[in-house]
Amino acid sequence: MTAVQDLLGTDEPRSSTVGAATALLDAYQPETDHFFASPTRTLLAHGIRARVPHDARPLAARVRETLEATGDPEALVLGAIPFDQSGPVTLAVPASVRRAGALGTDPLLGLPAPAAPAAGWELRPVPEPPAYAAAVEDAVRRMSAGEFDKVVLARALDVRGAGRPDIPGMLQRLARRDPGGYTFAVPSGPGRTLLGASPELLLSRRGKRLVTNPLAGSAPRSADLAEDVRRAAALLDSAKDLREHALVVDAIRAALAPFCTALDVPERPTLVRTAAMWHLSSTLTATVADDSLSALDLACALHPTPAVCGAPTRLAREVIRELEPFDRGLYTGIVGWGDARGDGEWVVTIRCAEAGAEGLRLFAGAGVVADSSPQAETEETEAKFGTFLHALGASL
């Protein structure tokens, strides 16, 4: 079992049923289906029974009302929430849901994914690396002057090919490359799909038990084992990255404290790895004080954390609007599921892309603090693009 399974548990069918979870991965169809796999369960939802409306009411209240209107105590909502919570969401109650245990523990996931086709992808960075490095340099100068403490600056990568992207094939490769994470593919608009493999749990609730697993502070992996170990050890001892991580953990502690009892915060972070990156990781656990607060209520209270925005939040948002030459949309938002009991799993929408008929837009970001290096942060975003570029069979 993974750490999240150990802490939260699961009421889904046991993943020892060989092939149950991978069968759902194999059955996924874009545009009509929602797919979500976590360390506790695998969900494949088909069709739409109801959509969560967009209006001025709090999002969690709209979700609660939509679920109650179905009259089904087993109903759940799936989909994505944008970085800007005031924007339209793509959350829906599906017509039907198939469930299995954790995808990462299904032995058939070890079978090779279909090879990526030789598509001759054309890649266009937005902005170009020198412009991104200049934005980092500008942010560092302003932090050194005491204007704010941290900002997360993102880049996009537009990918165009000869045909429509093979979304099921990309999903297969994402799931098999990082089986311990959170793999998702959800409709994001007419003819559009948001898909990715996020390593970061924003918040899970099962009954009164809460888990959140912020990641902040990163280093690219190396194919050389000795160098890979050196990079991991250096990250765990990096004063710059430890400060960045502490900003995130302190913000989450402060945001959760009014709603929880028995809040347990580790003294120091540990390391988690994906195929492309090392990350500093802290797993916080708590007991919800008010049973009426759903997983989504609490996730919205946390979002956006300094791991995807910065600190202080209001100032970091202003810097992001000023320095990023695109609208993030669903990137660095929230993706996942919630049910009528208030349980759910909500994940930070990173290591992702949005796909449409014309191609894909990939996203990657880096946390910038006062002693950040523009070159190092640019290289970090390129390494993070690697998760999705591998699924495409492309490289920078």
C-alpha cells in the first residue's frame, strides 16, 4: 500500500482483482468519459446526468445541491476546477460509474503501453525560454526588495502534429510511467480534454479523516543512478528548497486549523519521486471538526496553495497576471471527485495538458523565491514538461 492508502484507507474493491483497474483504463473513451485513478481507487464514469452550474454561490454549495437533486445517495461528481475559483468549472454527475481498486497495484499495469506514434510534433514554447528567465529575474529582484515572498511562474508548450492527438494512448503511457500518482482525463469543453498525471494530493477526506500532501521544492531526475541519488540528497539539504517548502506547509497548516482537530504536521519533509522529478513532500493528517464540511469545502479553503501560486496569495496572483503571457485556465486548479457523503479526493492539476482537435497545450511551472536562479527555474520547467512529452513520444 502507498502512504496515502495507509493513512486514508479505501472502500473500493480490492486491487488484488487482477486486471480490474487496467480494464477501466483500457475502456476509457475521450469526450464521453471521465477517468480518475489514485492510490486508493480507479473510477471510469460515462455520460452526464447533471452538470454543476456556474453562478455566484460558493462552489461546494453548488456541488452539494447538484448531488442532492439526483436523489441518489451513491452519486458522485467528477471533473476539474480552474486556478481562478471564480471561473467556470467542468464538474458533472455522470450517468454511470465503474469502480476498481488502485490502478498502481494492478499487476497488469506492468505491461508495456502502446508506443507513441512518430507524429513529427511541432513545439512552440509560450513564452520562449529567454523571456521566461527574464520574468524569473524580475520576480527575484522584486522579492529581494521585500515586495513578496514567493511566486510560481508557469510556461506553456503548444504542440501541433499531423492529426488529432491520441488521448487514450497518452493516458495509457502516463498511467504506466507514474503508477503511484493521480492519473486523470476529463472533458474540459466541447471537443477538449484535460489529461495528466499529477503527483500532488491537495486534499482527501474519508469520514472524518483528512490527508493533504503538498509538494514544493523540486529537482530533475537523472538517468545515472549515482547522479540521481546525489540530486535527491542535495534537494533534501537545500536551504532554498526547504524554505520554499516550509512556506507551503505553514500556509496549509494555517488554512486547515480552523476546520480541524488533531492536525499532525511533520517536522521535516521527505522525498517523493516521479519518473521525471524529485520533490520535497510533507503528508499532513487531521480530523475534520464539522461533519458537514466536505472534501471539496476544505480543498477550496486551501486552493491555491503557495505551491502553485505564491505568498502572500493576493500579491502572487497579481505578479502571475503581470508576468505570465497566457490564462492558466484549469492548469494549477483542482481535479478529482466528491460524493454525497462529503468524501472525495482532490488533486492539484499539474503535469497536465489540454488536448483538442488542433493539438495540445502543455503546462509547467516553478516556484520562485528570492535566491532562485533564472536558469535553474527554466531548466526545472523543461524537466517537468518531460512527463507529458514522454507520453507524446516527443522531446524539447
